[in-house]
Amino acid sequence: MALKKYFPVFVLPTLLAFIIAFAVPFILGLFLSFTEFTTVVDAQWVGIANYVRAFSNDDFLNALWFTVKFTVVSVITINVIAFALASLLTKGLKGTNLFRTVFFMPNLIGGIVLGYIWQLIINGVLQFFDVTITYDPKYGFWGLVILMNWQLIGYMMVIYIAGIQNIPTDLQDASKVDGANRWQTLRNVTIPLVMPSITICLFLTITNSFKLFDQNLALTAGAPSKQTAMLALDIYNTFYGRIGWEGVGQAKAVIFFVIVAIISFAQLAMTRKREVEQ
Amino acid sequence: MKKILALFLCAVLAVSLAACGKKDDNNPSPNNAKAGSVYFLNFKPEVADIYKEIAAKYKEETGVDVKVVTAASNTYETTLKSEIAKTDAPTIFQINGPVGYTAWANYCEDLSDTKLYSYLTDKDLAVKNEKGVFGIPYVVEGYGIIYNNAIMEKYFALKDKAVSISKASEINSFEKLNAVVTDMTKHKKELGIDGVFASTSMSSGEQWRWTTHLASVPVYYEMKEDSDGSTIVSTLEENDIDFDYSQNFKKVFDMYLNNSTTQKGLLSSKSVDNAMAEFALGKAAMVQNGNWAWEQISNVGGNVVKAEDIKYLPIYMGIEGEEKQGLCIGTENYLAINKNASAEDKKASIAFLEWLFSSETGKDYVVNKLNFIAPFNTFKEDEMPSDPLAREILNWMNKDVNNLEWTFNSFPSQQFKEDFGNALLEYVQGSKDWSHVEKTFRNSWKSERQ
């Protein structure tokens, strides 16, 4: 009874925040992608013209391809390394807590700051070869991968540690008694049982890599010649950098949303199926 | 315990909700609402604090509120775009010339009947068309190659110098400049410099000295060939540029690169601030920039450049008749009034600007604090800024030389400048050759004009 009475009191603030900060801008954004405008209040309807322009824009397609490559590489490296670290740090080694803290730390630093820090580090190293990170798009690509790994590994590691610690030891003991070697234990016992963690980690890394913006802006800003610009940065540049292209930027953002939504739902559905009951 | 915690959390929620509801409005006297208020979106970060001072002073004198917001370097368009959509939109904003006007035409009030427009010494400087006057320039600026005369004198005193001239002011062509610069590079140890030119800043957002200022010179000469009128207008009408003087641009650009304090490969990490600091610390003898850079030079800690040693050279490119070439003089700072603001606010905004550029107090700020060379007839001969770069500009304006117009005001778009800058970067890093730069310049110009 009490719950029903107080229901609006507790829900209302969040609901308001959700409507103001998410629902309204989202609908407005969707509407604006079909219009031409300078500021968001003087829009004129142009139909799907913006979508046509977005898809015939080379920058957008390049950014899309670059983002896909980046996501594939970083999702694999982040999850493999994070999982390896997590299994190491659940073995009860000395100094485990210290290491967990150290690995988690980078995640507490903001993206822009991280971007600049890594720009300094990478340029510092490349200085010996008289070049900088913007010399070749490959440098920017691997710079971004390193940066992303450094930032996300700690976070994913914590999730994996929680998952691994939840596995009842009797299952592992049983597999040992059955004569399974380490690899077999990992494949047939550990991984199926940490599947919920894998689901969430994959989801987080895929969406985070796809939506990467601050780090991209701070590290390379797309240089050289926009070859290292990812989707979010390309959208930002289209919207703010080009007069008369605001609507196209908006259309790109809608396309971007659809892509991210499809990929992450597909991934969720696929990994969910593999989760097992203990 | 749980109860206390719950109470505490409720209090936090209540406070934060209240904070959200509170209007962040520093308008203590509601009476002024009737008289209108001013919201000035400032373009020049280097003088942000001075505008705050001016606003406070104006409030003290007239009681009208002036809110000054400054957009961070290179984010003016972004800030303006989001600010102007608000209910509390800027009443005074800035456009960067005829190209900026086309983007903001729906927001620019006609200023032809204002006193501010009548103050203009040269009415042709304003952004206008048959419908009215929409942008009023408030500062005249100039750029060229700034040099440190102390280092130059040290060089000309050398016994084994390879040139026959004996003063930096005798340089009047690219040939002479290049000879001096190359020879200085050979003697850089004796001169105590890392390079003749400060770093050619190529990091993202820091390429404007080349993509706008330097490129303005060859475009000026190209436009001059076809017409006698304003090159700014003919640049605006040009849809298919030839970039005839591309080799001249390349010569100067190469001179900057080959005699630089920094190796080519590392230039993409350098900013304008880096370059100005190198100059201020005496590590470089020359740097291409405008008179607004004085603030930057004088504020560098450990600055060794004396005010009386700072001089200007025109950007010589080896184009015929350049002995008579002067600095590039113009402006990209035009004030516009927001058409959609309330009538009171518009009136208050114009009154504020007129006060700033015609009252004694206002003019004092403009001349001595903002260091603007104002293009208004309200300023007397002796009411000009005293900083060395502005002085030099005034000197050059009075010389019998041909000062170049800022044709880059009419460059097609920001996108064009970025494409061009990206191509330059690839040229600097050696991954593309010069023909790629030329091609990008022509193609991007053409496609951005469509």
C-alpha cells in the first residue's frame, strides 16, 4: 500500500530527468535529421535529403570503416587481456589487491585527459624517429587501441574477477578429479560459468569502442586528413564544422544510433543464449 | 541508523532538486529588465578579462547589465550555434565577414541607421548588401613576418655574412629575405637561436596561419590580375580558383620549414602558442603572425624580446612588383546585432557599443587595454594603441606601400581551410607531394562553393 502511495514521489524525479535529458532531445534529434537548420529552432523540412548526403559522403564511410576496424581489434584485445589478468589475480597471489587497484586506476581518468597524456607519451617515443602520431593513420589507429586497452582493461577485469569468484570451487575440484587439465577446466568449466560476465563485458566494450569520442578528439583529432576520425568525431565535425551541413550531421547521428543499437542487441542475444544455469 | 541515512538521502534529493530549479541569473535589479540588457558573445579569448572589466564599468556608469561570455579559442561558431538557440540568446555576436554573413543572415539586424555605422571611417569596410548593413568591423589588424631586430642586428654585424645588405629593413623582396634567412640558418649557433623561423604550427586547429593568412597573399595577387575592385569581393565571386601563385606560396612555406626551430616530422605537434613562446624566448628570430600576438609574446614567462626590437616585414613571395608590397591589413571581426532579440535589448546593445567606441571611458579601454586599432572617426590621431606591434602596423599603413587585403575572408568555408591544412600537413610530413596540395586547394574550393 505504502509503496503505491509513494511510487510517484520516487519515480518522478528520475522520470523528469529522463524526459528532459533523453526523450525530448532524442525525438527532437530525429525530427531535425529530416530538416535543414542553422540553430535547432529554425528548422525547415527537407525529407530524406540529409540521409542521401550522409551516405554519399566519403568522410562518413571512411569513418565507419575505421570505427569497425577499431572496434573489432580493441574488443578482442581488451577482453582477452582483462580475462587473463582476472584469472591471474584470482589465484591468491601476493599483492593481489594492490594490482587490482593499479589496473583499475586508468578507468578513473577522463577521456580527454587520457587522450592528451597518451599523445605526449606516444609523441615522446616517436620523437626518436622524427615523426609524430599524425604522421601515418596507422600510428593513430594503434595509439587509439593502446589507449582504449589501457583505460578499459581494469574495468573489465573487475567484472571478470567477480564472475570467476562466483564459480563454486567444488565444480573446479570435480573437474580436477575427473582428470581435466587446465585448458579443459578453462574451456568447459570456467568460461561457461562466467558467461554472464562475458555478456556484459562484450556489451560494454563494443558500445564504448563504437561511441568513442573524447579520446579520439584529444589523441589525433582525425589527423592526418580525417583518416583517423571515428564516427562520433565525424558527426561532431559535420554538425559544427560545416555551414549548411547541420542536418546531415543529425542524419549521420541517427544512422549511428541505429547501427549501435543493432550491433549491441545482436551481441546480447547471441551471448545470452550461451549463458548456463549453475 | 537506516532512518538517519534515509533522511539524509531525502535531504540531498531535495537540495539538488532545489538547485536545479534555481535560475542561474546574476541580475540583481529586476528594474533593468525594462531598459534592456546586453549579452555579448566575445570572439577574442586573449581579451576576455578586459571585456569583463568593461562590462562592470558600464554597469557602474549606466546601470545596464552587460553579460560577457567568451568562446574558447576556435570554438566560436560552435558556441554561437548553441547559445543563439536559447531564450537568453546573445544580443551582440560576431561574424567573420561576407562568408560568415551568409550563414547568419537570418540573425543579423540591419545597422544602417545606427550611429555606430556612421562612426566608421571607411563605410566600405562594413559587411553590407542592398538590404542593409549587417556587420560592423571594430578593429583593424595586420599581419606579416614579425622579427626580432636584436637578433637581426647580431647577424648583420657578423663578418662572414653572405649578403650585402646591412639592415633588416632593407629587405624588400623574397630573394633578399631568403638569402638572409638561409645564411642565418648557417650561423644559428653564433646567433644563439634554434632556427630562424618559429615552428610552423601544424597541429589540428593551429594551422590557420598558413591556411588563411599565408594563402591570402597568392589569392590576392591572382584576384588583382583580373579586376581592379575589391579583391575580397572578387574572391567571394570566384568559384573556380586557379591558384596561379602556388609555387610562390610553396617557396615561402618551404623557407619556413627548412629554416625552422623544429624538424619537419615533429611540426604536427606544435601549436601557435609554442611558436610564439619560441619567439618570445629568443630561440627564433622570425614568426609569421598578426599584431594581436603582442599579448602572447609579452605574457610568456622569461620573455627576452624587447618591445623596441619587434618589427614587421611583409610576406614577400617573389611576385613581380613586391618591392612596393606592404603588410596584410584587414579584419575578420565584425559585430552584428541579433535580429531576434527584443527591441529593448537591441537598443541597449547598440547603445553599449556606441558607448564603447565613442565615450572617453570606452575609448580609453579600446586603445589602452584592448589595444585595438579602431576604424572609427571617433578616435583621434593620438588615440591609438601603444603596443609595439600595433605601432608597427600603423607605421606600415602610413608608408607608401601597397597593403594587401585579407582575401581569406572570402575563402569558401571552414571545410575548405581544413582540407587545405590537411594537405599541407601531409606535404610537411613528406607523405604527399606539392601537386596534391594544389589539387586539394582547387578541388575543395570548387566543391565547397557549390
